[in-house]
Amino acid sequence: MAFDILNALQQQYELLDSLYDQNVQAARQLQSTLEHEILPGLVDEEGWGEDDIHRAVEWLRDTPSVFRMLKRHNLTISLALEALRTTLQWRLRTLPPLAGQPAMPYFTCLPSHAHDPFGRPIVVIQAAKLLSGTEDLKQRAVRTSELMRAHLVQLNKAHSSSGGARPILQYVALLDIGGMSLNSMQTIDLMNWHVQELLPRFPGMLAAVLILNYSWAHAGAWGIARRVLPASTLQKLFFVGPADLRQLLSPRVLPKEYGGALPPIAALPNALADASGPAAKAPPGAREGEPDACTTEGSGPARLAGTNLRPVLSSMSLLNPFFGYPAAYDDAAMPSLRHGRRRKRDLLYTLVRLWWARWGTRTVFLAVLFVLLLYARRWRTPLRLLLERRRPGTLPVCSFLLALVP
């Protein structure tokens, strides 16, 4: 059992690393497009201040987050770009700054030296205690997800400075469901909300969820959960017993409650707490573990405007996936909206061009014909005499034609 789970985790880890290597340039291009082309337009539309811009830039420069969003949308640039744009708006409208924001209770990230065999950090979720609280779990879940993202940024900064080749992309979760009732409407509603609302904003941060203390009492609720959760999530769920857990994860990285050598969870510091400090709010100078390919001179909105060096793709080009709207083209990625959004004036301009391409020549011909007929009335008699003088035999025909002139 433990060997099968470990083998599945290894295959998933190697596949994700391979996808990251193949698509990191596309993710960087998305970052450049978002920061230099889309963000300035959003700043004007939303009226964001300097602090909002700093928060937006900090998230946009998080290459692993952008890559995870790209992967969620099947590596399709146009879909990922639109999702990133709407997520950016959601973050600035909904997500509060991290400073002083605690994680959910009974949601503990183990110290950095406690990780799985592939170097991924471990979080422990005590579900029964968490659900028994009276707090708004949805609001705390959003903040906790952002703390997890910020914690990965910190880990990758240290990982990059120590010579790490690839960033850490995911967590491994230990979900302790001992004493938890999965039959409550609160639990089902929370699962639905997580799938519909939270997961699209923070995709792919969990590599695996090891479910602990599962018993026959949970069998009926598990049948309901299988119908609620998407297939991609179900593939990451593994039911693990105590012996299998100690084979998957070394006892030195497990808390005492689960047969490990670490102190009890209540005595362990939550590593997510460090991510809520001032460092999580300030924008970094460059992407974590990545060369800063998209920064420009200056700071604030003037710096964000940047310089568009990419060739523009015509709004009527067959290569343009946003037909009707101008796009910017780059060989490293699919075209993206040049102005970051679908502007009505661009669509109107395209419709006028299409009309002209279809009817323009005929319109010019009819206009010229109308002008000629208008002025031919004045020159009817001189023209008739001229034609008769040159070709006397054509008089009947000329008379008929000139009779048509009003």
C-alpha cells in the first residue's frame, strides 16, 4: 500500500517538474503581459492606489502561481490569461493584506526541515477541531490559502539562494478526519464552496492529501464526497493507516500524535505565521528563483506602463484567437489581448473594416456613377453632338442612352 502511494507520488512529481521545465517560458511571458499591458489598464479602471499595485506586482511575479494557473487551464495561454486577469481583480477587491492575518485554527504547516521525500512542505489539518469552531471558515480558508502561497514564495527564495534548480510548487497535506462528522450540511457546503470558489483562485497547491483515521463511519459520507469533488482532486486523495504513514514519511518529520519524533502539534510553531509578516506584503525585486525578465525602469504606475516591443497582430488576422480585437504576438507564447481587455471601440473599428472590405468598392462605384449622372444632365446636348460628329451611325443608340439621364 505505502509503496503504491509513494510510486504514484513520484510519478506525479516528475510529471509536474517536466511540465514546469517545458512551460516556464510561457508562464514568464504571461507575467510580462499581465504586468506591462493588463495591469496598467486595471489600475485606471479600478482606481487602485500604490499599495494595491505593490500587492498586484508581488503576485504577478510569483512564477509558480502563474504556472499552476496555466496548468489548470490545460496550458492554453488565452484561457490562462483571462483567468489570471479575473483572479487579479478578485484578489484586490476581496483578499485583505496578509499583515497580521492568522491561518485557520488547527491548520498547521510543519517546520521547513519536515518535508516529504520530494522536498515538499507538509501541512496538518485537524478537521474535527476545525469544523467545531464558530469562526467564518470560508474567510479564514481564503486567508490561509494566501498564506500558503506566500510561504512557498519564502521557501523558494531560500531554495534559490542555496542553488535549487526548480522552485517548490506544492504541499502535501495530512487530513486527520478522526471524530469528524461528514454528514453535516456545513461540511458539504464547505466542500462545494472550496471546489467552486477557492480552488480556481489557488489551483494546484496540494500534491496529495493523505487521509488519516478513516473508519467505517465515514463510508457513507465518502460516497457523497466522491460525487462533489472533481476527478483531478480525487486522484490526489489517499487513505493511509499509521504504519503506511510512517513508511511514506519518515518519523523524524511527523508530529508525536502520528508516531513521529516531532513535538505534539500544539507545541509546534506554525510555519505559515512567518508569511503574514511585513515581508509578505512588500513586493520583491524579482521573481523567486527566476531572472527578472519583465521589470522596467522606475516604479509605480509609470514603471508598469512599460514599453510594448512585441509585434501587433491585426484584429482581422486568422492567427488572432481574439478576432475583432488587436492582439500582441510573441513566438514564446500564444497571442494575447493588446490592451488587456475587449474594448468596444476596437470591435466597432473591425466591423467598419469588414463592411468596407465587403461593400467598399461597390459603394465607391455607385457614388462615382451618381456624380456622373448628376453632371451628365448638364452636358447632354454637347455630348450628343460630339458622339454624332464622330460616329453618325450611332445616333439612335446615343439618343436612347442619353434619354436615361435625368
